[in-house]
Amino acid sequence: MSANERPKNLAINGIFDLPLDVHLHTLLSPDSAVPVDVYPALAIALGMPRIAITDHLDFDPREPGATLAPHQRRVEVVNELRRKFGDRLEILLGVEITYERAYEQDIRDHLQRHQYDLTIGSIHPGIDSPFKRSRAAIFAGSDANVTAPYFDEVLGAVESGLFDILGHADYVRKYVYPHIGTDRFEAAPELYEPFLQALVKTGTALEINSSGWRQRTGVCYPLPQAVARYKEIGGRYIVTGSDAHEPDWFALNFDRARALLLEHGFDELVTKRWERAGEHWPVPPTR
Ligand SMILES: [Zn+2]
Ligand SMILES: [Zn+2]
């Protein structure tokens, strides 16, 4: 795909909206077919200095993401990308781990035995979840509080302290939409408060996941009001991910993510791990 075919809301020709994208899926994920060198090439075209490849890793053995990409394969892929693009771009070996309380010990064991530059913990409604889209119609007309079990797993992910970043915090909105609309979640800040407090306590970074803006919910994950609340209670660690599963989705809607960050007083992208390494990534002022 050439630069002039890219969506209008993407910066091109060496101008990026945000300096990094920490959430990218390739053919090493069961739900993506993007060749591994596509995102590095796009990032270089934008002049973006850092990306993280974060293919899925699941611990429920029934999920394809449990076996598709062994750790060694991920390491080899990123090393190869670094050989090819490393003089123009920093590529982090990341992972998006599906967290479930039931698998916490397995995840802990895995992370003790395997090194990553960046870890995202996310909740994805699994095979047995009531929030699978195919079952979600039973929630038609319900209050958002019926999704409390989902948010309890989110809290578990943060309290585990296992992850650098909490991925797409209120992703359940995607699954129950339109049966439970955005307004219902906006009216239920009590669902968000426990995990937001836990983010601050553990130093886990909040991800502004821009994929919501391209999906039918039409709003990023988590809701902007949760980003505002995170700032209010002292949240400092924050990053941005497009959750691309297609080339066109790379860094998509990062102009909106940047505006949201600046609106709420976040002037840098930083995780606890990066801070310890002295790394801060300023959010560029709006052009
Ligand atoms: Zn995810
Ligand atoms: Zn993802």
C-alpha cells in the first residue's frame, strides 16, 4: 500500500501524531495476517521512532493463541526485524497476554521464564464467557453493571502486577454493543473506579486503545471519562496502541488519542519500566 492510499486521518510523510504504537498484531496472532515487516515499514514512513509487536498469547489451551507463536519464534522474528530496520526504528519484543484469574499462576510462571521488552495484560471474553458476542443479546436493555464480572477480571490483571500495561480496559463494551450502549457505561463509573485505583497503586500503565474509534462502538477504550478520572487520582503511566490487525489500522486515530491525552493533561507517554530507564516520550503539541 502506498502512502497516498492511507486514510486521511493518518499523518504521513514523516509526521506522526504520536511517537509510538505499542499494540500491533501480525500473522503470529490467530486473528491477523499482516506480514511481520509491514508495521516497521509504515512506522518508518511516518517517522515514528518506536513500535512494539504484541501478538496474542493465551493460556486457555482451547484458544489458538495458546500455541500459534512459541516464544522463541517471537524472539527470532523481532531479531530479524531489528537487523532489517533497526537503524531507523526501535522495535520492542512485546506480547498481549489474555489475563484470567484462573490462569494467573501459569502467566506468572511464563513471565518468569521468558523475557519481553513490553507486556500488555488484556481481558478477552473467552470460550465460556457470557460476554461472547454470540451470546450478548441476552443483555439487551440491561444496565452496564451486568458486566461487573468482566471488570473484576480487569482488576485482577492490574492487581497481579504482572504487566507493564493494561490493554483496552473496557473492551467488553465491544462485545455487548449495541445491547448495552456507551451511555450505560458512562453512567457506571463504579465499574471503572477499582481498576483505575489499582493502576495507580501498582504503577501499571493505562493504554488508550484507539481501535474503539474504528469499531461500531465509536469510542476508544477505555471511555474518555475513565482517562480523565485516571488523571484525577494521580495516574501518570499511559501509552497508546492502535491494536492493528490490518495494515490500514496502524496508528489509526492517533490524532484523536493525542487530543485526548493533551485535553487531560498527559504530556508524555511513559510506563514504569521506561521511567526507570529514563525514557519519556513527549506527546507532540497539536499542530
Ligand atoms: Zn486485545
Ligand atoms: Zn490486541
